[in-house]
Amino acid sequence: MNESAKLFAGLCHPARLEILEALIKSKGCVSELQLRTGRNQPNLSQHLRVLRYARLVDYRKEGRNVCYFVSRPEVAKLLKIAKEMYPEGEHG
């Protein structure tokens, strides 16, 4: 799969967009992301795995914790453009 396809595959689920939005605000360990997104650990880990594969997020171990962060500043720009193109509440 080429890199562009990986990128769009990573973005094509509402849960992953929610996780990215949370990580754009600040990095987060899995337990923090569970609280911020309301997702259980197995579901969150599955989505984070896809986001890592798409190279949208990366992680580092901090003691026993695995903390995630947005891997490139362009990710925030990309989500901003998507919101400008498709504002919430606008249907058509």
C-alpha cells in the first residue's frame, strides 16, 4: 500500500479522528486517552495501531506507560482543512 493510501486509511474512521484531535491538543498515555475519548483499552489500542501504521502518530515509553503523540505537524493542518471543507452540521 502506498503512503497516501495508508494516510487516508488511517483517517477513515471517526474514532481515529477523535483520537487524533485529542493528541493534537497534547500527547497522551493510553490510560489518559481512555479517559479523554471514553474508549476501552482494546478498542483504543486497535485504533492507535492503525494510526501508527499510517504514520500519523508515534509513541515513546515513559516508565511503564506508553505515550502517544502526533508524529508530524501537518496532521493538525490536514484535520483543520477537512473541518473547513466539511463543517459539522452542514449536509448536502
